[in-house]
Amino acid sequence: MKPMKRLVLSSLMALGFGLASLGVGHAADIREHSIKFASQNNKGHPQVMGMQKFADLVAQKSGNKIRVRLFPGGVLGGDLETVSALQGGTIEMTVLNSGILQAQIKDFAAFDFPFLFNNDKEVDALVDGPFGQTLHKKLQDKGLIGLAYFDLGFRNITNGKHPINKPEDISGLKLRVIQSPIYVDVFKALGANPTPLAWPEVYNALEQGAVDGQENPFTVILNAKLDEVQKYLAVTRHIYNPQSVIISKKFWDSLNPDEQKLIQDAATEAAAYQRQVSRDAAHTALETLKKHGMQVTELSPADLDKMRAMVKPVVEKYTREVGEDTVKSMYAEIDKIRKP
């Protein structure tokens, strides 16, 4: 730009003419907002680190006009209560196991199918592809907007009674499961006595012996200090949990297009960061749990195949409930991902 043109442009902007009104690009219209972002995990967990990354990005991109306040550790209630609060507009955002959203859209139960994924690469391709994005879009009719998927990792079983060396060792254990019907049915099929509990209640229930054990990824077990009340950890990798980052549609609709784009871009960027942090932390968490005295066992491939056979009727049941077309679409996408 020539010096004279630059001088004229500067003078006009000083008089209050924005870039957009001058036809020079688009000046983003960002207003003051406050966002309450809730989760069940405690500070220091990769999920909360992803939330903090999102908050930092929003502050940076908005010039500190949009403030994101974090409420980790279930302080605003369990997942079901938090989702209801988002629908009512009293809380703006949360991140939770995608499968819990089956209470809103039955298709989300497909994410909780046991032994669905072999590795993280398959997960990312499915949730970022047509299947995962279609499910998030369906939430709009329920007063929710899906922004991105975080990582929680593969779930494994802990208990305070005895080591789990084979599937039969699960029989009779009273295990806390998340408040999702498929989890109840999966663990019934494995011979356990599943007990749905909101996450904030779990540590005390284990400490008091109200339940014998629970199942979660390594990072959650360590972050919640469950090694203090659980001695045995079995590496089963029975279910992988995508985590849905969702925002209240009431709040979303109050944002202008520039603000919506800023929030979406920050969520997408935070998700990429969070997934890497979470997966790096999983290995470290397992080693730390061992150092803390947990006795870790790994089931053989043959025993894992036996577990798959035991839960097959559950998969068939929920295929009918979710809808055969949805499940076929999911498996077809996974098969496509696995092709070299």
C-alpha cells in the first residue's frame, strides 16, 4: 500500500470507520460473553487440560472478550444433570462420554458397543468422519450443539476383591458403571452385578464397599485416586469412549456468526491438542498406578475373544434399538478405515 493511501486509511479508521465498512476485509464482531464449561474429571486430567486449552484459545481469539470459566470435578452435578442444564441454558458447555447422549438421541449408544475399535486411529477417523459428525448434528433438535470430540481412552476394570485373570473372574463383582443402559447389559452379560452411579459418588462408594469396583481409562483411575481404594486393575480395553464437547443451543443461538466461528475453531483446535495429551498420558498413568501398588493383569487374546462372544447378544440387542441402518453405516465406515 502506498504511503498516501495508508495515511488516508489510518485517518478514516481513527474517525470510526471499520475495515469492513471500507471494503478492506472483514472486522470480526465479537461481544462480551461468559461461558460455564463443566466436566466430571478433576483438574490435571487430560480432559480438563483440553478444556483449559479451549478457554485459552477463546480468550486469545476474542481479545479476552469471551471468558470461559471451568467447573471440573462434577461440581455442577453429574452428566445427566449437566446436559439438562445445557438444554435449559443455565450452563453453556460440557464434555462427556458420547454414549451418555443416547438419552437424547438413541444412535449415540453405538459408540458404547464393546470391542468396537482396535486403536486410536480408527476412533479419530470415525468421529471426525461422516458418522461422528452426523450424530452431533442430530443433537440440535434436543437443544444441544456438538462442537468436537475429545479423547478419554479405552476402559479397563478395577476392583478391590481379587485379580481378574480370565473372564470368569468378573462374575459376581458389584461394578459401578456409567448411567447408560448398554453398560448395565454388557456387564450383566459378563456375569457382574452392574450398578449405575454418577461419577461424583464413585470414590466414596468404593471406599465404603458399596460397590466392589468400576471401569474407566487409566488416566481417570489415576486422576480420581482410585488406586487408594482399589487394588486390582485388569487391562481389558472393552469399550472406547469418544467424548462429546457440546454447547447449549440456547446460548449458541445468541451468538452472531463471527462468535460461533470463533467458538467452533477453538473447539476443533483444542480437540487436536487434547487427544495427543490424553494418549501420551495413558501410558504414564498405567506405569504410575503400578508404582502406587496396583496389581495389573492383562487378559490373553483368547480370553478377550471369549468376552466378545459373551457380549455379542448385547450388541445384537442394541443394534435393533439403535437401528440397523445406523449400525451398518458405522461398521461400514470402520471397515473402510481399516482397508490399507
